Amino acid sequence: MDRYAIFVDAGYFFAAGAYAIVGNNVPRRNLSLISAEETIKSLCEAGAKQASNPSLLRVYWYDAMNGPRPSMEQSAIAHLAGVKVRLGSLNNAGEQKGVDSLIVTDLIELARNRAISDAILVSGDEDLRIAVQLAQTFGVRVHILAVGDSSKNVSPSLKMEADSLESLDSAWLNKNIKITMPALVTATNTTITPPQPAEAVSPDTLDQAALLICNQLLDRADPDVLSSLRAHLSNSTTIPYEFDRQLISMTAEAVKRRLSSDEKRKIRGLFVTSLRNRTAS
């Protein structure tokens, strides 16, 4: 089948992308896509050019869950047309687990079933070398689309196996990756201001505490994040983990006790109501 697919290792994409932009390692929690839809579209354009193939099967996005459910960004990517999100997990050291095996399985199965003729691999991990070799035995051309300087973040043995090698440069990455980090100065000397901490809460009741904290979380979220949050809740009944964790822990701290399951459900409902009220107004 004369189609191509893109396989994106999100851990590699963000880590290498941040390093290419600022010249330093940046914690994953400080990295996000400016626009998931535009990034996927741009990756598809780069993939079609590299593979000399205009027909896309789909984009596979591999990431790890930092909690019990997908993040808001992972959920947004999963709802894009033509994108399949595969999620592994993080261990206690913050390392991805199970992601490489998901990439290996998909690449080999698609090649074996003749579903694709070209694979665009956005990764630099040497552990994928055998999968590349096996895919090629089924007639698939495997191309590496590196992020930044491939001499620094792509395994030499993986590069030797690939049918071609291209890179996403820092200009492309600046258009697609957002970095939010305290006192971080980029190559253009632009200081990125960290979010301000929530103000102290001294409520008398659980509802008062929850409402105050809901408003604090929403007040300090930038417009793009609020837009993504609204989109997430239009497709899901769960609050994204990055908001849910803060909401529950901050409310429990405010009332100085652990919260019951019923109380947590009530607090989450207040958060959704607060967001909808802002949207309506």
C-alpha cells in the first residue's frame, strides 16, 4: 500500500525540541504544543515531503501518562482526525516505560500487513533499530525525522539503518513548542515569566474553599490553556490530571483534612461549573 505513517516519540520530541530552542534540558511539565492541530499538520507536510508520498495513513503519537488518566494535551491530540495516541507510563524516576515497545509493535505490524510503504520516525532511540530493520524486510522505507541536531540526539546505529534523515530546525520548533519556565532566558534573550502562586485560602466550608481554588486555578491559566480545557471537557467528563491534582490537593490543604470520594466528586463538579460560567459570561 503506497501510504506513509508518522511515528512520534513525544518524550524525544519535547526533550530534543526544548534543547534545540534554549540549549538546556527543560522539565517536561514546562513543555507543551502551541497548537496541537497545527503541529500535526506541519509534521504531515514534512513527512509527505521526506517520503515523497502524498498519501497519509495516520499519525501515531506515543507518550507516557503522568497520572491515572491522559493529560489535557494528550486528550486534545487524541481527538484530532487521523491521529492515534498510544500511552505508556512513567516510573518513579520520571522515565517513560512501555513507549518504545508500542512503537516497535505498530511499525512492524503495519509493515507486515503491507499497510504502509514509508514510515517517518520522529525518534532517536537505538532500541528502535531492530524494528527498523524488520520493517525494511517487508519493503517499507523508514525515514528518520530528527528534532534539532541529529548528531546529538539520534543514535548513530539508527541513522545507519534509516533510508533517509531530515531534521526539524529551531525555527520550526519555535513555532510549535511552548516553554513556560521560571527565569528561563532563550537565545533571543526573551524571559519567560512563571505562573504566580495561588493566594492564601482561609475558608469556613468545603464549598467556599473549592470555589476559591477553582477560580484561582482558572484565573492563572492563560487563554490558550482555558480554550484547550473547554475543548477537553466537551469531549470528556473527566478533569485533566494536571488540573485535577491541584484542585484536590489544594482544597484538602485548605480545609486541613483528607477528602472523601463524594467530596472529591462534588469539588470536580464545582470546577466544571465554574469553567462553564466563565464561558457563558
